[in-house]
Amino acid sequence: MIDYYTDAEMYSAKKQKKKTLIIYFIVLGVYIAASLAFLTYFWTLPYSGYRDTAHKISLIKWGHYSLTAIFVIFSFIYLGIKFKRVNRYYKLCLHMSTGLREQSTGNFFEYDENIQDKDGVDFKSLVFIEWNKYKKDFFERKVLVFYEKPFPEIPKEANVSYVTQGNVLVSYEILS
């Protein structure tokens, strides 16, 4: 059997998730440090009715407001797009490592380049022709492969035995 998916990919996804969180927490730390600097400077200003002090207070407030707006926008974009995709990929890899696997045999028909979404992860598919013993007929089965990885090299109309987990290709073997 040729392994298309290995557990090393799960560990790689775990490292990527950890790196993504570390970057976010570094940015959060910088935001908190800058907020504390604004707050400390605000507290050190003299309490008096001087016009210069009032101008500094308004500059501090607007500076902190804009910094907060930038941080909130960054958080929504970073956590909503980057971290969400990495986390979903990690969860899928975790399920592929621990989930139930199914073995099937079919004749390879074609590669399907269309992007398909499963649990928030992009896939392309391999199309196999399989025999359904209950309906006594052939049917097309699309087995998903990761979009970022190249298709496995399978000759057209080859008889292939493959292992899937959640309809995602784990390993395959060309029988003829």
C-alpha cells in the first residue's frame, strides 16, 4: 500500500496551529503593552485645566481608540480566516489518524479538479467506478484528496484498492 496520508501531516498541522496561536498572542502582548503605555502616560499627566494637557489627553484617547480598532479588525481577520482554517485542517487530520477506516476496490475513472469543501478543508477528488452488491449496478464514487497535495499517479482504468477515512484517501494500492 502507498500511503497518501501519514501521521506526520497531523504533527505538522499541530505545529502550524501552535505557530498561528503564538503569533496571535505576540500581537496581543504588543497591544496590551501599548495600552499600558498609553494608560501610564495618561496617569502621569498633571490634573489641571491647562489647554496643553487637554490636547494631550485627546491625543492619547484617539491614539488608543485607533490602536484598539486596528487590533479588533486584525483579530477578526486573523482568527476568523487564518486560525479557523488551520484549526479545521488539524481537526480533520486528527480524525483521520484516529477514525474508522474503510477499504474498497474500484476501477479508476478520472481526476476531478473541482474544489469541494469538507469540514472547512478544500479537497479535489478521484473518481472510481465501483460495484454495488445490493443494487447490482456500477456507480461513481468520488474519493477526496487534499487540494494542496498533488494527485496520486494512477493509470486510467486501473483496478485500485484504497483505504479511506470519512471518504478522504489515506492509502491506495494499484492491483492491475
